Amino acid sequence: MQYEPLDKTKNEIRVLEFLDLSSPVSTEDIIQCSIRNVSLPSSFDSQMYQEDQQDQQDREFPTAWDKFTKSVDLRDSTLEQRTLDAATHARLHRSLPQCSDSRYNWGDFEALSYTWGNTGDTKTIQINDVRKDVPRNLEEALRALRGLEETLSGMRYWIDALCIDQDNIEERNEQVKRMKEIYGRARAVIVWLGREEEMDSITVQRMHSLLVGETIKPVQSEWPALAAFVQKPYWSRCWIMQELAMNHNSTLFLCGEFKLTRRIIFNGVPWNLIRYRPLEDSDDRSDHKLQAGAQYMALHMLNLLGLTSQTDIEFKCTSILDLVRRADATDARDKIYSILGLLDPAISTGVTPNYLLSVQQVYTNFMKSVINASKKLDHVVTRDISAEQGWPSWVPDLRKPYQRHYLKHSPYHLASRNIPARFRFIEEQKGRTYLACSGFQVDTVDGIAAEPTLDSHATQPEVKHAQQSNAP
């Protein structure tokens, strides 16, 4: 399909709108929608419609009162079965000027957060009278969005795979830089976890029970359901970090036909799963690995749901890099591009999304920006030497998870007393970059040992004395 170019002077984005909403669609019917360019004004009546991100997290109810208020801003209270006070009811029924039925003169939009799924398994949709094949998981997400209450009131949606011309590298680069703005400006974020699986009803029922304060003993049969929920493919996707962090206004999680809020999930599955010990008497090593994997993902989910754009900058860089190491990305460059909106601008402004660069170039440019902004070499210590030819030894390979408990111990070691690192970068004509730095030789390591785990045992090096290296 042909895309109309985006007008940068008007701060345009594309939004998707569903067609023929007056009649339901069967599973055989093709989803019909349209995409058009709309302008995001540089400012609007924020007092009337939206508070800043921090206030959004703290307030009980929003200050946006228009035709989408009940279906979007107040759905958390509905799904969590909270009662609105008299003042809130009164504000709901106040009259609004004719021109104030939505935030923008063209309407409003929500942003979809999902995983593309298997690109080889496709279904057909129709956009602007043109048929287009999309991954099955996206087609199922579109069906779920079409049935939402706000869609019937004219809500539009921003969906990266459809609202960005994926074949236009220049536009793709530009839109990636705007992801923070787009998700931050969206009325809310809709999360598509995927179709309902066999045991999801057990998990959803338990989450609702925990939210309302019911005291329930852990049941052994619930373990597989909880473990399956936290290990859904969505939770391991790298882009969701920014998508969830930039907008805390009534995030709706869709799991098939089930509707969940951020609070229902945060107070339900992860904490409950972390406390679970259903296999403690088992001697089967594979069972222990299954439990450890699920609890690992439960902690990962908690960190994702708790991540905000207001987190302490210095700690956030370290914690975000830990999260992104665990995450999956179809394109390894997205390990960097997906987190730029969450980092200190001193770091993010030094990296320009460019899908024409190699993974090695992208990671090298990113680490240069981190070192230049922080004046520290902390992240160099955690490097994982890549097997890729020519990969700089000082550039961490974020495609790999941490190999040791770096995050647990590093905050307590400040041997330099925060003295800025002394370093310089040496660029060669062949495109290689060297990091040259100076310091003090304190001692010589003559042996190491590893803490025994399920998969390893204590070891001692064959070479007792390490030789000093002068390599850059």
C-alpha cells in the first residue's frame, strides 16, 4: 500500500481507524480499517485534559473529561471494582463546550503494545481499500481493539507495524526517535498479550481475588497457570520497556477476552509466583529449572510494570541495560533504539537511530555516548567479549544476559570515590574505535573461584599469576 508522506512541520503521525462498526464481524470476515495522517499539536490545554507523567501515576482519577473519559480513563476503577465518589460522578456529568469532545480536533488515539509474532503465519486485513497480509498475532489484536467500547466512540490507534512505512528506512529512523513522544501523548496504552490460553482463566481469577484482599492459600495446581502467564512472549519483548514506562494512564491488558489493569497484574501474579515454592521437595533438576525460570520472569515482569520515566537517572541506566539484556529483539539494533526514550538525554542525544548501521556500530556508538555522558567506565567492567569478528573488547554485547551478579554488588564499590574517569577514544580509518584510559595498578589477581550453582562448580585457574596488559 502507498503511504502519504508525514509532514514534519505539522508534527504528523498516522493513526488507524476501524470501518463498518455498525455490524459485527465473524471470524471469516476481513477486518477493514483506514489509515490517515493527523497532526499532534505542540501543546494543548493540559490543565483540562492531562497532567504530567508523575501526576498520572499518583492520581486516583484523570482530569480529562470528554467522550472517552468513561471508556478509557475510568476503566481501571471499573475493572478493579472500585467505587467512584460523589464528586467524581458530578464531574462526569458536567457539560462541555461543543468543541471540547476530544483532546485533538481530529479525535484521540491509544497506542498498541504487542509482539509481532511469527511473521510467516499471516492473515489478511484491508487498509484504505487495499488488502495487506499481517502477522496473525496482530490481526487478532486488531479484532480485540475493534470490540472495545472507545472504538465505537471513534477512538483511533497507533500501531507501529501499520502506522510506520516499514519499507522507508528514512521514515523508520525518524519515527523510532519519536516513540517516546507518541506513547507519552497517547490517551492510554493497550497491551495485547495474545489469545487466551487454556489456563489463563485460573490466573485471571486469582489476580482478581488477590486485588480485593481475599486470603487464599497457594494451590499446587495453580503453579503451571501462573508460570505460563509470566512467560508469555510479550513480556520478553524489548520495545515494551519504553511503551509501558512512558504512559501510566489506564493501561489496559488484553489476554484474549480477559481485561486486566496494571494494578491487577502487579499485585497478583508476580509477587505470588515469587513466593511460591511448590517444587521445593522435588529432586528433578528440570523441575527446579522450570521454577527458577518462571520466578526469574516474574521478577522481570515486576521491574517492567514498575518502570517509569521518572526513575533516578544514574540507577536507571544500569537497571534498564539489565532489563534489555534479558529481552528479545527481532533486530538486535532495537536493543538500543528501544530504550533511548528512557535514558538520560545526555546519553540518548548521542545516538541517532539508523538501521543502515551494523549491530557492532550501533552498540559501539551507544557505549561511547554512555561513557561520555557519565564520565565512568562502570559498564565496561561488565563486558561480554563477543565472538563477532572485530568487536571492541570494551563494548558490552547486550545480546547476552549478565554472566554474574554485577547489579547486586556494584553499587557498594566506589574505589575511585566518584572521580571522573580519564579516557579518550581513538578512531581508525578502518572504522575501528579504541578506548584508551589511565588508572592505577593496585595489585595482581593470582586466582579466581566461582560460587557453585546448579549448572557450575567451583574452579581454580590453571595460571596462577595474571600478566599485566597494556592493550587499549
